[in-house]
Amino acid sequence: MANVAELCTKTLTEVAGLIKQKEVSPVELTQAMLERINALDGTLHSYVTVTADLALEQAKAAEQEIQSGTYRGLLHGVPIAVKDLCYTTGIPTTAASPMYTDFKPDFNATVVERFYEAGAVMLGKLAMTEFALSGYHPSMQPPVNPWSAAHWPGASSSGSGVATAASLCFGSLGSDTGGSIRFPSAACGIVGVKPTYGKVSRYGVFPLGETLDHVGPMTRSVADAAAILRTIAGFDPNDPTTRRETVRDYMDTVYNGAQGLQIGVDEAYCTKGVDPVVRSAVLATVDVFRDLGAEIHEVDVSQINDATPLWYAMCAAEAAAAHAETFPSRADEYGPTFRAFLEDGVNVTGAHYVKAHIARQQTRRLIDDTLQKVDMLLCPAMATPPMAVKDFSPQAVLPPDNIPSLLAFTAPMDFSGSPTVNLPCGFTDDGLPLSVQLVGRHGEEGTIMQAAYAYEQATEWHTRQPEV
């Protein structure tokens, strides 16, 4: 068996099995992960706060419970981390803004509480763009893509993508309002799951756009994502958007294969405005699914982006509402990207917001109608490989006119609240990861993760790791 330090690069489910069998000590594993963070994160900048004392305390408690015969499940004793917009009792929760440098919540976000109930070990809080948009406050150090420092690590859950890809945690949480789980997962070559809207509580999570925000797992394998989603999903009386639904044990279905699954593909959607290398890699996944026994169907989602230009106005207005206590009264404390966004948000008229909502409903219906004919929709997660950092400045103001092309494969699924999973499907010639996305019916995360796992196991892309 590999030594404990080498186990840091394994998947969550791999080390969980070793912990359960008492072959690996949660304390030793946590110590090894903390040492790895200390050695590597000075270059990668994926953590804002490392909670070493808490992690070791939780690891010791987990080890004692497991040794005494109490095993809580796959996350028990496993070191994880969360995006720094998830409230953590007594631990700074900054949302990447100096405005909140000293903010220490007096309660945990529901997702954090569910991690603790599962016996997970909290390594710390992960870096992100300011208040989960696209740019960083000038005082903050952007995370570095472990595949290439010259290329974008994604936004806004950039620290989650970098830490997970670089094996500085066994899994993490991100949030997604316009693509913020999917962009960093794609750019960093990992798995990202955006659950159905309302599947996972946002209580105790800084909002960007209340009607668009999702929280979900980012991991190095599909099974890992299934394990985390099973842990954090479910009804929460503190979040009125959550539903009283029984949460499926995704681990019971994720291994069931792709045989007989109905996958819809709109080739025009997958290719128009898409970089040729992404186009080729995504279309190649169709052949793999066909070989695995899935049935491929042509579908037409040509109007899927009719509402996407209105995403900016809707999200900006909702962000302005969320920041009403501090904007414009403390406008100078915001970075340029988010300040400009809020300035636009306060100027959105009620009529324009309603127009956006009506268009959003049309997107939701289009996706729902399509998924009456097939089990899932297949498309890119991003139209290009990870872009050069020089072309996407950390403090760039987000031009509304660029939104439709940037969010073409993400915003429609935030509008519809549909569950998505994206996972590696290839690499460019210079070693940058590429990603494919599967979109499912509301509540059917298990089905898309089942298909994703089958594809993952039939290919080798997920086995590649960045040299850090």
C-alpha cells in the first residue's frame, strides 16, 4: 500500500475504504494533507484560511469513533474543504472581500453542519472571486491553475477547483450562479456537480443571486461527487427553496452503467462558437457512450440561449438586493469588478427584471420539453479550453455583451435549475483539460452521475494529475 503522503492524491472513495478498514489513520492522513498544503499552496493560493487545529481535532475524534466501531459513512475521517462563502462558526468567512476579513459567523452553514455530522475533517476555507462573481478584489491573490500558471483556473469557485485538482483536499464545495462550479471544474480537470435548484441548502452561504444560486461538490471522481452530494442534499427548514424529498443514496446507482440510457445531442449547440479542440473532444464522448450501450438521439435546443443575454440583469439586480446594507454606502470597499456589477444592478428596472424572468421561464420549458424525450442532454461545459490569464484580468469589469458567449453552456441550466455534471473528456496538445457536461431532469442527479461514471471508467482522462 502507498504511504500516507502518497494517499493524498487518491480519490475520496479510495481513502474512505482504507479508513473504514482501519488501514489508514485519519490523523496521519490529515497531517499528511496539511503538510502538502503547507508545501504547495504558497504557489497555488487555493486556501484563504487553513484550519489545522480544527482539522486535527476532528481527525482524532473520527479515529477514536472508528476504532471503537462507530463508522458514519464515506466522509468519516476524510479531509475536505469549503468555498469561503460557507459560514463556519468562529472561522473567518470572507467571500473574498476585505470588507469581511474579520467576520466570524456564530453558526455553521447547513452544508458545513452536514459535513460535520458525517464526520468529515475540515481543512479550511478556499479562495474565490469577490462575492462569487468573476473578478478578484485587488487585495486578494488569485488561485493558480495547477495545470498551467498562465491559464485561467475558472471562476468563481477557483480555489475549490485548484485545491481539488492539486490534491490539497479530497473534495470541496463550490457554488454556481452562472457557471461557478462548472468553469473551475472544467479548467482544472475535475468533476463538478451542480445539483437541482433547491436540492442543497444555501442557508449560511453568502448569496450572489438568490433565485440562481446552487451549492455542489467538486471532486476528483464521479463516485466522490456522489458521496458528497448524498451527504449535503436534503430538506432544510432554514432554506425555503429546499424540498421535502427523500434523498437517494447515489452510491446505489452510480455504478449501474450507461446501457439503455437516452442521451440527447444537438450537434449545432455543441459546435457553434465552440473551439475546434473542445468540439472534437465533446463529440468524441458521444461515440464512447454509444459503445457503452447508451442510445443517442438528435434533439433541437437551438433557442436555449435566447434568455442568456438577460442573465446579467437578473443576477445583478439580485446581487444589489443582497448587498443593500453595504452598497452604495461602502462602495469604495468593493473591488472594481463587483462594484461595477452592483452599480448596474441598482439600475435594473422592475420591467426589465420581469422581462428576464419571463425569458427564463421559456428556457426552463425548453429544457424540460427536451428532457421528456431523453434522459439527459450532452454538451460542452465551456466553449474553449482554459483561457490565458492575460486575456481575463483578475480585476476586469464583466462586459454584459460578452455574457451570451461566455455563459452559453452554463447560464441556461442555472435559469432552469437543472442538475448538471461535468467531467474531463480530453486534453489539448499543450496539456490543458477539456470537459463535457451532462444535464438531467430535476431531481435526477443520480441518472446523470450514473452516465458520467460509466464514461469516466471507460476512459483515462480522470487518471491524469497535474504536476505540482
